[in-house]
Amino acid sequence: MQNVMIVTEVKSFFPLSIKEKLLNLNYTIHIVSADTDAINGVAAPLSAVIIYADDKLVRESLSLNFLKDRAIAEDVPIFVIGELDELKSIKNVIPKEHIHKEFLRPVSINDLAETVHTSIRQFSQDIRKKILVVDDSGAALRSAKEWLEGKYSVYLANSGTIAIKYLTLNRPDLVLLDYEMPVVDGRRFIEMIRSEPEFADVPVIFLTGKEDKERFMMVQAFKPDGYLLKTMPPGQIIKAVDDFFLKKKWNL
């Protein structure tokens, strides 16, 4: 069962009508106030967030920011319903690139429900992004898989040579590449794939055990998509990967 959260401070027929319409489309609906505890109280994974704005709700910037972070983390669409000034206020907290669609009141409940339903189907049909992690350390590979496999399909290669073979069979959406490896190191690997038209645009983020700006500058000609320290907390590495895919999704 897919879950839709409706966030509102309005006690009227409209949120209840939205709920009824989406219930008929087999969604589980959670109507909550614009309160961090209430939002966090819905533990089920979300498929969409609907914000029904009013004067009181737009002042809850802390809760709206918390809601934005959750929607981004779970990669679900945000829909906002309100008057022009209310929509503008919400976009001061939730940037427009994170809002899937705005509805100016008055809005047709049927149109809203159909748009939400269609968007959820499109989002749910997205294939889990494939990440190839390349590192000669077994411990590093196991850690990366543990951190990322909750959201992504994670594939492992313990050498640049094996990673090249993998690329010939499967095209990943991102390569997390250890810089320091024997035989085919990170620089050699990215040089090889950038020379092949079929793989030239495969995104690569370097992983390294130490910060070395001079080394990073040496590979800039190969257009890597980032540079992460292995010593970063797992949450920061996950966020960096999430942010990468989010920017790709919204063409930022």
C-alpha cells in the first residue's frame, strides 16, 4: 500500500475530500498538521506529500523545512495547494525545484487526485539507480554496500580491471571510484572510460583516503563529478550521493 501525507492546518471539507478521492485510488492517507513531531510520527515510507496551505501553515518554516528534507530523502513528489501569496511563502522555504506541481486555489479535486496518482506511478516506475563501487579494499566495499543498498542497487569491483569488465555488461548510473588502487588506479580508470564514446559520460565520483587538492586537479581534465573522503561520516557520503542524483533529476 502506498502512503500519501497531506499536511494542513485547515479543518474543512477540502482535505477530507482529497483523502476520500485518494482512498478510492487505493492509497493510505495520513492527514497531519504542520508540526515536526506529527510529520515524523508517520513512520511509513511515503509516495507523495500534499501541502494544503493557509496563513498559519506558511509560518511554520521549521516544519516545512523538515518536511522538505524528508521528501527529498525519500525521493517523493511534493504538491502544494494555496493562494498566490501562500505559494510564494512556501517557496521561500521549499525551493521551486523541489516542488513537483503547484495548484492555485480553487482547484478541482478530481484534477488534483489524477495528477497525484499519475505522478506517483511515474516516480514508482523509476528503476533504482545503479552504483558501481570500485575499491581494492574489501572492508571499504562492504561498508559502501551497507550504507547505500537501502536506496540503490550497489555493485562491487575490487579492481579497475574488474570494473572495466563490468562496464561492458552493465552501465551504472554512478561510479564511486577509489583513487589509489594497484595496476589500474583511479586516474587510469577514468582516463580509459572517458576515451570510449560508449562510457564517456558515465558519472564518476572519486573516493580517497586523504585530501589532496593537487591530485584532484590532475584528474579535472577527465571531468569527474565529485571527490569524497573515505573518512567522511556515512551519512555525509549518502547525502552526497543523494544530492548528486537529485541534481541530475532536476537538471540543476
